[in-house]
Amino acid sequence: DAFPALVGGPESLSRHVAALSIILGLTAITLTGVKRAAMLQNACMITKSAVLVTLTVIGLALVPGGGELAVPATAAPAPDGPLPGRMIEALLPVLFSFGGWQLVCYIAPEIRDPERALPRAIVFGVLGVLALYLLANVGFVRGLGTDGLAADPRFATTLSRAGLGPTGERVAALGMAVSAIGVCAVNIITGPWLYVAMARERLFFDVVGRVHPRAGVPVNALLLQAGLVVVYYFTQTLQQLVNSVVFVEWVFHGLAAVALLRIRRARPELPRPFRSPLYPLGPVVYAVAAVVVVAGTLWQAERGVWETGLEVLLVGTLVYRPWRALVDRAAAR
């Protein structure tokens, strides 16, 4: 924690107040307009990138005797369960870290020239994140070694303290806090546009899809989202939420890949604004990867990893199917 005396322990009142303040504060900033919210997100991204670059430099250059920093006396306990299950469960937070590229698609209707802007944003964004994370991991392994990384859950602050002293530890913790705020910000900014798209397709309440004429944001959708986030915050742990989100995301990633293959056959007359080299290799590989993640999670991971995600999917299906039928019936009249 960047401010342990201020925030308090995991279940302290001050920590709950801080978390809710971040959620509601980011929502309030987004309600004032897209530009202010985007500026905040950009500031978080720059800060996070600067911290990762600094950690990389520390690991590669400033820490003497690469990989020889003291490993904590208490080694991490060996995880239970078969290796494939542990690998799948370990993969979920990694996929969460690399995820987020799809969020830009949520605001596609509000983007100028999306046919050009979206592919560039996704490709360059993913490549940039990949390069930054690879460099940071090289620095971590160089400074702490694989044993040190496995045994120390606070490896980033440990490396910063070794290279820059107590001040470096505090800066690293603050940078990770800013990074977490950035993740919250981008999801709060983009998430409500799904509700808007659903409302425009008559699959959700029309009032939720209304966009403020001056601020350019879906006010009602943002307020609805804030309420849902608060409910999840008090009913689930952070690890459960992360794993559930990644699990459900990959269910829909796989469905999206299958839909691309199907729509190519069912609707050949539709315009194709995006080129897909070596088609259908891309969608097929992506669908297979999604099946591996989803099936592997169901087969090997602990029940808590996927239970919440499946419950949400079940409730959504029970609501969606009759609602969709009503919309189709009304359109056919």
C-alpha cells in the first residue's frame, strides 16, 4: 500500500471508504464529460508506464548481483491441485493484465473514422503493453531471480527498496495504486456504452441508453454501473471478481470468433471494412484459445474461480431470451 497508515487493513472501514471513494469519484469525473475522463486515464497510463520503466532500469542496472537479492525467509506455500489446473488459474490474472484492448470497441460509435482508428489502437496498444511487460519482467528476474519472485508477493516494492531505498518503495507502491485507478477508470468510462448499445437495439430500457447532449456521456448507464459495482464490491473478493471477469470475457471472446466465421457465410453481402490476413486462421485460432481457457477453467480450477461468472451468465440468459423474443415479435408486426 502506498499509504498504509491512511488506508488501514484489508477489512478496515477506512479501506472500504477509500475504495468506494475511488469508484464514485471516477464515476463523477466521467459524468462531467468524456474529455476529462480520458485525460485522467491518460495520466494514469503515463504514470504506470513510467513506474514500469523505472523498475526495469532498477532490475537491469541499479541492483548489484542480479538475481541475488535476499528472498523472504518464509517461502510461498506450494499450491495444491494438479499442474494443469494451477496453470489455468495462474493464467487468468495474466489474461486480465493483457486484456482491455476490446474496451475500445465499446465506444466505436463515438470514434471518428473507426475503420482506421480501431485497428491501429488495438494493434499498437497490445504491442506496446507486450513490450512494456516483457521488459519489466526481465528487470524483475534480473533483480530478484525466479525464486525471489515466487516467494515475495510484494516483489515490485522489494526491488524498488533495494534500488532506491524506502523512497523507491513508496514510489513503486504509489505507481501501482495509480495503475489500479487507471484500470478502474477505463472500465468505468467504456462499460456503460454496452448498455447504450443494448438500449439502441431495444434489448434494454431506453432511459439507460440516453446520452447527455453536452457532456456526451450516458448518465443513467453510468449511475446504474456504479450501483452494480458497489454491490459486487461488498459481495465478492477482488480475486474472485478478477477471475470471474476473465472467465466470462473469454466465453464471449470465443462466441465473437465463432460469430465472425458464421456471419461470413450467412451474410456475404455485408460490407467488410476490416481486412483479416490468412482468414479464417485468425478467428479459428482465437476460438480455440477461448475454448482452452474456458474449458480448462471449468475442468481444473477451483469452483470459486468460475462460479460467479456462470451465475451471471445464467441470469443474463434467462432475461435475454424472452426479451429478444418480444423484440423480434414486435419487429415482425
